[in-house]
Amino acid sequence: MKKLIYIPALIVLAACNNKPKDKKAELADLKKQQAELNSKITKLQAEVGTTDSTAAVEVGVAEVKTGSFVNYVQLQGKIDAQDNVTAYPQAPGTIIAIKARVGQHVSRGQVLAQLDNNVLKQSIAQSEAQVSLNRTLYNRQKALWDQKIGTEVQYLQAQTTLQASEKALASLRQQASQYRIVSPISGTIDQMDLKLGQVAQPGQTGIRIVNADNLKVKADVPESYSASVNTGNMVKILIPDANDSLTTRVTFAAKAIDPTSRSFAVEIKLPTRRTLRPNMTAIIKIADYNKANAVVIPVKAIQRSEDGDFVYINENGTAKKVNIKAGVTYGGQTEILSGLKQGDQLITEGIADVEDGDKVKVSQPAN
């Protein structure tokens, strides 16, 4: 409590009259007045001091308790599909058939669009005829060879000719399969801007397929958290646009640091929910520090000085200054590593009016 100090002032009253007074008498009179003033000042000082010492400062207190303390790293990420791919043709050609539509569920390997491959079809038909002929010649030559008729060279030539024609046919069929767009995954067609007669090009004209049943959140974590954020950390996820939230765990944390952004990637797998869509914004809070039995107090109760951090506690109606060592702060709460114990009456309100040793009066309990 700030002390009020009254500085005495000597008031000298001089009587002025037309007749001169004896200086000894005048001095005696002034000393008498001085003694009376000093007596009054001493009395007032005693009264003021008594009143000041008994006044109590009204404060609010909170009992120090131990409990679980968790610190979170808050980041912004986005929802992405685990399977989100674009299917392209492997060869250029004119689209002659579209066999799917936007929003349709398709299966892996399903043909979505067919490109013109008539020239290859004709080549395949010729190759099939050649294979049929070569197979017949081979079968006849083999039958003769089994009967020891003919030479081994004739048999091997027929066999080689058949094998070569079969490989040529397989190659043509493989080329023909490149003139179509096939779904590489099972999912839903999310985008398809194709028209009949359009010339499709590899890597340019495609169909996007998304598996919305398998979603994840992706985010980049600053390099400074590389030691505390790992696979398995608890994480809270908030999706504002979907008005949805959940608590889960980090499913993947990259080991390599990106040299440009000085960050590393994390992924959190999401449960299947109809409200969630790829590219939605997600607010994620990763728990990077957790202590079960921690002493935690409001950060507003902590005072700072050149000698370090300190707080005031109520000890039998008297304010006591206690030096503390503060740890991590999150959400307006600070972990206290030393200086306080469970059960202490921490002063949280009226701190600005309190000094060490002041009388205090608890006006209301603070939460």
C-alpha cells in the first residue's frame, strides 16, 4: 500500500504593531507557538499512521491447483483426398465415345472415354489372321516332328514364326488400349470437360476422379517444432465452413525439412463425413507439450521485474511476494515450474494496489 507522508511546515506568525517589542519576549512567544504546532503535527501523524496501517486492500484470489496442461501449435491446413487423380489418354486421338459423366461413381479400370483407333484395329485384324495361320502351320509341323518327319529346323522356324506373330499382336493390342481414358482408382468423377470429336492429348485432356470417402488434412509445420511435433501427437481439427470439429492424432509427419519454406509436412486422416470436401480450409491444433500434474495459474497474475517473475499470495490476510519460475503459456494460462504449491491463495485481482506485506481483504473469489 502506498504510504501518504505529510511534510510538516513551520508556520511562523509574527505580530505586527506600531510599538516595538522586546526581542527576548518575541523569541519566547515564537518558541511557544512552535511547540504547539509540533505537538499538533505529531498527534496528526500518529493518527494518520494508525489509520494507514490498519487499512486493507480489497483483492480477488484463486486457489492454486494442479491439473493437466496442454500446449498447442495452431496452424492452417486444407482437406485433400487420399485418392485424387486425373486420368489421361496415353496416345493422342479424337474422342469417339464418352462412357461416363460428372458425379458418376466409377470403378478402378473402368473405361471412361474411347479415342479413335480404327487404323490399329485393322492392323490387329491382320495380325490376328497371321497368328491364326502361323498357329496352323506350327501345329502341322509339330505333328510331323512328333512322327520324326521333317527336320528340327523346320519345326523351330514354325515355332519362332508363331511366337513372333503373337508378340506383334500383343503389341498392337497394347497400343490400341492407349487410345482410351481409364479410371486408375475407384471414386467419383469430379471434373470432365470432354466433347465428342475433340482431340485428346496425353497430359492435357483428362478426367479427374476423387475418392471422397478417404480424406485427410495437410499442413506445413515450422521447422522450430520439428522436435515436438511427430506422428501420433494428439490434434484438434476445426472445419469452419462445415461447422464441424473432431479430435484425432497425426498420422504422418515428414522427416525432411523443405529448404524453401523451412517447414515440414504433416497429414491427419479424417473419418468419412458427408459435410467434408477436398480443398476445404481446416484449423488444426497439434498438442506439442503435455503434462499431467502441472501447477497452472492465469498469466494476468504474474508480475515482472528486473529480478525475475513473481506473484502475490494471500497468507493469513497479508500479501506475500513469491518469486516463481514460469514455463509454457497457452490460452491465458501459464505453467509454474517452481515457487507455488497446491493450496496457495493466489492474488489475481487488485494486484496493482498491492505491495509485499500489505494487509489484504478478499472481496470475491476469482475463478
